[in-house]
Amino acid sequence: MDTRRTPRTASAPAPGGETSPGRAASRSRGAHRRVRSGARTAAGLLATAALLVSACSSGSPTTSTAEAAQDGAQEAALVALPRSTPTALSPYYAQKPAWRGCGVPGFQCATIKAPLDYAKPSAGDVRLAVTRKKATGPGERLGSLLVNPGGPGGSAIGYVQAYAGIGYPAEVRARYDMVAVDPRGVARSEPVECLDGPAMDTYTRTDTTPDDARETDGLVEAYRTFAEGCGADAPRLLRHVSTAEAARDMDIVRAALGDEKLNFVGASYGTFLGATYAGLFPERTGRLVLDGAMDPSLPARRLNLEQTAGFETAFRSFARDCVRQAGCPLGAKGASPEQVGENLKAFFEKLDARPVPTGDADGRRLTESLAMTGVIAAMYDEGSWGQLREALTSAMKENDGSGLLVLSDSYYERDADGRYSNLMFANAAVNCLDLPPSFATPDQVRAALPEFEKASPVFGEGLAWAALNCAYWPVHATGEPHRIEAKGAAPIVVVGTTRDPATPYRWAQALAGQLSSARLLTYDGDGHTAYGRGSSCVDRTINAYLVRGTPPQDGKRCS
């Protein structure tokens, strides 16, 4: 899951890893991103932990941890790249997009090339898909506004064409060309593929709370199979899908668009991508909004643990709301969040022993892992709480798991024909490259279970095991935890939601404390991210910054 999925781990058979992240873009106007971070797991639970989080990456000039320790610093710091463009990269920066229609009214599409390996630009290219919708006016055009919905692995093109390009405030769309580029390895930009639909169905049903050695071996085998599939599909690209490389790609796109500075709105894992850009190119940083922020200074295990606590915070809000509603399946009126959590945990344990029917055309039954993924999916947006109550009622009282399966499928981006988007594949690829894994062995997970279960009695066990997936990745991590200061950048707006499940509010505070020009905007509320989710205070503040260049006072709060 957005556990390192912008925060989450990368891809596992269950719901994160921002760190995510992260998790990637949602299909509704309200919940349009997912750190399915921000940490890293693998797919579902596995994914939950996997979507959100990624931190350092290859191609990023950071001070090493060892060097930082010798210098007395607590962690490495991202170092800006030289202002001048290296001669070997000049042809990339000189590109002129050949815009064409792309079947979506009002939008144009193009392909832009970037070097596969920035250290060896002559070693080949990666093709980046880009889309734009030109500013509608009136008013002077302010340039391009790039948007990224998170993940890592969420399609920025799908997000801008389905939502941002038509649903962002009219005053923003009037002044900016709305632009999106799918990061390398994602969606339309040479997507990483790992497993086919039937194999992913098996993967997402994998038991992520193993009770014995046999089940532990089964989980490890699932992770190995997933990783081997990714490695076989894209052996070269898999080494070059880091966040730092994606940020450098955005600078090439900026130049190709003819903009002197990059204007950007990133959600969930997109905040890590945007902050990385600012750290590498502070003088080219324009108006940046980082919504549902990640903390790049944390190692993977800490990111996963804190995201686990974030999901518990969100679940407790759901629990308090549920028992106020008639017919809450998890407890009567007045039941405490602890009691509600115990009832949900007991339901998960029953599913572990006996999955329930769903009526699925492919014969899938609702397993513990699929149910947990479905519940976690609903934590991203409080608007989904009613749907979750109904789904739990059907599963717990009517032996019908179809509602929770729908929620789980939406999290994994599985369509009615049994096909999966490449969200979970790209999520793992980025997260496992950006940070060393949370755990190297099952024994390390077992030792950490008390800590994770303390952080979340409901989700802790599953999310801890989900954080094991990067241990079997075919490519070693090239990144490390690091601070991002972006000295010399224009004011950057960092947005944090106090009860955000996927990117805990503390992460926004931490990122704002690192960025030298940050202004922290706080939304006191539920759900993942804040812009465009119903707070007129948040929307007015961000619109004023994007359109008039007026950043909020640091510490401004909205509700």
C-alpha cells in the first residue's frame, strides 16, 4: 500500500509502500492521489505498504551517509546540480515536442526523450509520454503547470486528462497550460510489467499474516516471483527508474515546453518527486505545491512504521464515525475505537481460515489480504466510509465479500476483465530502488512485529510483512535517506492533513522544516491530501499562490 507506496514498500500482495506515498491517483475528484507512499510493500497490503514511500535515488548527488556521519550531520543532504547543462545532455534539452491529438478533447500529446542513464547519456534513451491542455484564458498565460498524483506509479497523464485538466479551479486552468508526464517506467512511459492478470490475482490473495513456516515460505515465494517477473521484463530500465532520475526528466520536459522555471503540483509521492526537483534545480523552481508530503530523511522501516500508525489514526476516525451510524457492523453505538478494531481484526482472522464468496466471474473469494486491502483503500478518503460500512456489513452478516473485493480491486487498479494497470509494478520498481529494504529476512519482520502491532493493532502485522518485498528485488537500491533543503528556491507550499492515513502529518512538518523556503499549510481534517477535497480555505490559499504568486504565511491552518 501509500506503506511505502509513497510511503510504502513497493509492491506486495497487499496494501503504501509514500512510503509512500502514495498512493497513486484515485479515480475521484476528492481522492486523487495515493503515497499508495509514499512506503513500500508490494501489492495491496503488500501494496499498501508499498505504494507510498521512496526516498533517495540513483542519479541524485547526495552526500553519503558515512560522509554525513563524519561531518557530524544526522543524515545526507541532496546537493544541487550545476546550473549549466552538460554538453552531453544538450540535445535532450533542445527538443521541440511534436504535439498531436490524443483522442481526448482539448488535449495534445507528445513524446520526449531522456537518457536512460544520466551518467552515460550515450547508452540509450527512455521515451516519456507527455500531455497538455493549453490555458483557456482570460488573463496572461503563466506557463505550464505540471501535476503528479503520486504512487509512485500513478499515471500523471491519466490524472490530468480525467481530472486536473478539467477539474482544477477555472482560474488556474485559465492561466496555465495543464501538463503531465508519466515518469519513466509508469503507464505510457515505457511501463514496467511484472505479472499477467491471473498471476496478479494469485499474488494479491497471498496471505500476508503467515502463521507458520509453510505460510511464510509461500509469502517469500510470492515476493520472489513478483520480483523475477519485473526483472525479466525490463532488466535495464529497472536500474534507472529512481525518483532523482524522474526529477531530472522533468527538467528536460520543462525546457522542451519553453518554461524558464518549473511550476508543479504534486500529491503524496508526487511531493517527494517535486521536492527532489527543487533540491536538484533550486534556481529553476517556480511555484511548487507539495500536498500530502513525505519526509525524505527517513529510512524505509521508519517510513513503513509511521505510515502504519497513520492508517491506525485514520481507522480510529472511521471507527468513531461508524458506531454513530445505524447498523455499524463493527460495534454498537458508544463502542470504543479499540473495540471496533478488535472486531475487525477478528473478522480478518475468520477470513484467514475461511474466505467468503464474492460472486466474482473469475471465482475469486474474499481472503484476509484482499479484505485488508479493501479497508485500507477506504481510509484514503472519508467519502468512502459509507461504502466501506456497506461492504463490511455484506461480508460479515451476509457472507458476501463482493463489496470489499470492489474496494480492493480499485486499490490495485484491476479492471472488470482481470487486467491490472502497471501501478503496482512501477510502485515496487521505484520504491525498491529509492531506499534499501525495511527488512532483509522473515526473522527481522518477526522481531519487529510488536512495534508494528503497537502502531496499529488492526493493520500492523500485515503491513510489517508487506514491507519485506524489496528484500528480494533483482536490483540493489541506489538511494538512501536524505534531507532536501533546496537553498535558493522560491517559496514552496507544503500541505499536511492532520489525520492523513498515508502521509502522516508529521512528514509535512518534517519536509517543511528541511526546505529552506517552505511555507507549511495545515488542513485539520481526515483523508489523504487536501487540495480539491472540500476545504475552501485550502483551495483559496493554493489558488492565490499559483495564480498570483502569493504564498501563505508559514503555519497557516485550515479546517
